[in-house]
Amino acid sequence: MNRPKVLVTGGGGFLGQAIVRRCLERGYEVRVLGRQALPLSISQEVKFHPGDIANPTVVNQAVLGCDYVFHVAAKAGIWGRIKDFERINVMGTRLIVEACERTGVRAIVHTSTPSVVFNGDSFCGADESLPYGKNWLCAYAETKARAEAIALSAASNSLKTCALRPHLIWGPGDNHLFPRILERARSGRLRIIGDGRNKIDVTHVDTAADSHLRALDALLAGRANGKAYFISQGEPVNLWEFINRLLIGAGIPPVTKHLDPRTAYLIGATLEATWRILRLQGEPPMTRFVAVELSKDHWFDVSAAQRDLGLRAAHETWSELDRLAATLRIK
């Protein structure tokens, strides 16, 4: 019996690698499309297609002959030109979907984000009935919403698709979220925005990766087609308690200084204008999007994913956070 052939776009990234390892454990024949080289631990077992996901030739070659696709690749970040985000997130997704339709791929699991419903408000237990957002303040959120819509609109009896929206992925191997928090805390540039009581969802990378494989199983079993799902550990946490527990565990003093949300928003707007006018490189230390995200509640009802996908947390959040934080101490 032939092994199923699976493509993981962005398979060299944090979440992508976790999905690749699970596919290998299942005995799938795995391909990876991306620009980021694979670690030695999996590179010998995977066929790597280096290249640009916005290049039709590259995409067609990677997709051809595959049974399933995990579309994880994306341009993330809080700052940048919208055309750069459109190229990867929107055009890249469209090319993947079109290639899958042409070549007979049976299922796509699309990695999305809760930011697709961003509208500047708090979310407390909201579910998937939320509409796509508005007043985005962030090209990433806007283009990921457009990408998700492309993936879900392709759902059919022959090509089954669903989208997962994991919130704040963290865990061993994270080279984005926790390193940025630690760097800003060590430099004294981290502030509690607002009263510090806002709750958010978090998602361990193992929970997120497991959910992608469960979503594939659900699609093949006739569930979840054309649907989007919020993904998390299942229990919201106090954002600043979570951050400070990480910092203390890593041997860094906790954040105690506060910044008024309106002041943070104004600072973000000023810095954004400065970065545009002077064409400065990198991201501003504060943006309007970040000011809103850090000061409001963002947690969602994941009962649909629990029901349709069998979502469950791979680890207990606090004990795993403590274990990971201890490994981040500077020796």
C-alpha cells in the first residue's frame, strides 16, 4: 500500500516542524515547501522544495502528487508594507488552493489566526460566528483573513478544507514570541498596558500541531469541511500573570510598570508615522495593533474544535510554562 503523500508549507518553521514530525510518525511521505532550512533531525526523511510560495512554478512542483496539504506558511509580524503580506499570505494561499484543485489533492488544513476577527474590541468566549474583522491596524491580520476566506471557499466534496486559528503559539523551539518578551523585559522596555487583568488564550505548540493532524482526520471522516476553528489550551490565562511567571522562571524581574491604553495607542500611532516618514528598518517598539492586543481580553470558545476535531491540550499550561521557563535562564 502506498504511503499518503503530504506537503507542509512553512515546514521549516516553529509550528511547521512540529507538524512534519507528526506526519513522519504516521508514516506519511512528507514534502516541505519553504525558504527556511530543515533541522538535521528531520531533513534526511523529508523532500525539501526550497522556494517562494508566491511562485506558481515552485508551488505546482511541490503540490503535484500529494494527497494532503498543511498550509502553514505565512508572512507574520506587526509591521510592514501590505503588498508584502498580500504576496505571501493572499497570493501564496490562492496558488496553493489552485494547485490542489488541479492535481487532485483530497484535503487542505489551513493555518489561520484569531486575528482574522480583530475589530479593536475585547473577546470573551466568542465563537466562530464572529465575522471577519475591520479597522485592522495590521496588514498581517487583514491578509490572513483574506487568505482564510480563499481556503474555506475552496471546500467541496473532492477538496475538503478547514482553517485552524491557534492563539499565541508557544513552547520549546519558539524563536519568535518568548524571545521577544525576554529581550524586551531584560532591556526594561516591557510595560503592562492597562490594569493588567485582561485574559487571553494561549496554545502550546504540541496542542497546535496535534490539532492540525486531528483536523485532517476530521476532514477525511466527513467532518469540518469548509469550517474555521479557534484553537487554544482550552482555559484562558491572565496575560500578565502568564508573562511574569515566564520572566520569574527565567530569572528576570517581573513587569510591574503600567502604561495607560490610550497613551500606548497614541505612542503606537506616533511611532508608526515616524517609521513611515523616515522609512526606518525593523518594527516600531509599539504599534496601535499591539497597544490594543496587550490591553484587551482575547479568549474564545473552543467547544466546536473539541466537538469536531477532538481538541485537547497536549500539556497542562502552567506546569509546562514553568518547565520551559527554567530552560531559558541565562547560565
